[in-house]
Amino acid sequence: MPYDKSLDVESFKETKEFEGSRISVGVFSYNGGEMKIQISRENQNANEEWRFAKLGRLTKDEAKEVVPIMMKAVESIG
């Protein structure tokens, strides 16, 4: 069965911007299923457009900013 965006319900989302990139933490439930945390990175290109990128590794500074957001996401799940 192909992915259907209309079945993907977002209940929490917060984004933190860094120099040239931003990291988003969200809580989603697909088709009424279990709520799950999604973490994604976007990088800004030369035209200042945001492009999805593999999250990969976090710097210490990124982790310090993102971990508290992840804790908020966990609390939002209940």
C-alpha cells in the first residue's frame, strides 16, 4: 500500500534553526497507529531554499538544542 499523506496526522512539531540548516522534531501517527517521533534536517542552498537532507550526526551544540525539544515531543505523546 503506498504512502498516503492524508493518513499521516501531526500532533507536535517544533523546529530549531542553525547556521545554514534546521532540525525539526515532530510526532506523527499514521492511519491511527502508534504515535512516533520523527527528526529531520533541512539544509539551505545557495538560493536560500530549504532542502531535505539525511539527519546523520548532530554537533554538540545541535544536540544541546534538539534534546529538550525531543523531550517535549515525548511528553506530548503521554
